[in-house]
Amino acid sequence: MSAASQTGFFISFEGSEGCGKSTQIRHLIESLRAAGHKPLLVREPGGTPIGEPIRHLLQHSPDNGAMTPEAELLLFAASRAQLVREKILPALADGQIVISDRFLDSTTVYQGVARKIAAATVETINRFAAGTCLPDVTFLLDLDCAEGLARLRRRAKPDDKRDRMEEEPLAFYEAVRLGYLAVAQAHPTRIRVLDAAKPQEEIARAIRDELQQRSHVLFQGICV
């Protein structure tokens, strides 16, 4: 268990666009609630009254076209710093299960690898923003980039908000995928890589099984 977790348990989900994070988070929350848990779901960027306007600026604002990689990095860090201290750490101290849709690994990969900001700079800013808060387990949903973008196109609706983070070329997302796999290789104890091309229920079962292996007492009631 991470130093910041205390009596709670911190789970993060990572992956490139279209990998199915939202679906697996929903499956996990349903399983936890059915077992009597009340997990806290947060998202990055955002998750707080301060973080949500930052999310809008990063993703949906018509004024974000000229955003530099450096500004992007610092905005993500600002949102994370607030989320950690306002929501995540208090919930973990209270014994809750916290589930985050993205956390600092996203910054390492998107802003560090894909935006080509020096790894040492990204690591320093990540450490400053998150402090000692680190997920107990991170589920990385790995998917072929072309398939992920095809999924996005298939589910897109005419009234969907524009998302700047989904407008990059295929090469950008290929860099993201390789970056994630490199991070997973560097942190094999924390990060569990899952094949996002497999059926949804098979992935959900693997997630539940992994959680039971990591804390059988805490997750004994979830269906495997």
C-alpha cells in the first residue's frame, strides 16, 4: 500500500484514447457497490471546483489552440495538486477506496514522452503536485492506437464537445502507447497491463482478480 494510502486503497486507470477506461471503471464501481463499498471516483484533469475550469481550458475551450506543452504540463499539475489535497488524501485517510480516471502516469507519458518535455522536469513537477500520493495499483488498458481512434469515431455524436486532447495525429498516440508500456516496465509491481482488445467482461474479471490478490480482506466481497 502506498505511503499516502493509510487505511484506504488508491486505484488509477490509464490508457490512450478509446482504450475503454470509462467502461472498466463503471464495471468496477458497480462491483464494489454491490459488495457494500462506497468508492470515491475522481478524474484528471478536474474533480474539484478549481480543477474543472482547468479541465475545460485544457480540453474544450476555443482559446486553447496555441497552448504550449509547458503550459499544458503546469495546468495538469495544478489540477492534480488540488485534487490530491482536497479529495484523494482525505478519502484515503478515511479508509475509502479511491478510483481515479488518470493520474500522474498520464503526465509522464502525454506531456513527457509525446510532448517531448524532459523526463526529469516532468518527474519533478509530478512529485511536487502529487507529493507522496501514489496509486496502490494502476490498470493500464493497452490498445492498438488505430483501433482506439476508430472506437472514438464510432461513438462520436454530433453534439459532442470538441476535445483538444483527441485531435493529435496517429504518431502522437503511438508515442503515448510506447510511453505507457515503458512506464509499466519500469514499475511492474504497481502497474498491471491489460489487453484492451479483449472482451469487456474478461477485462473486468482480471481487474477484480488483481484487486483480490492485492488485498483479499478489502476486496473479498467483489464478484470474481
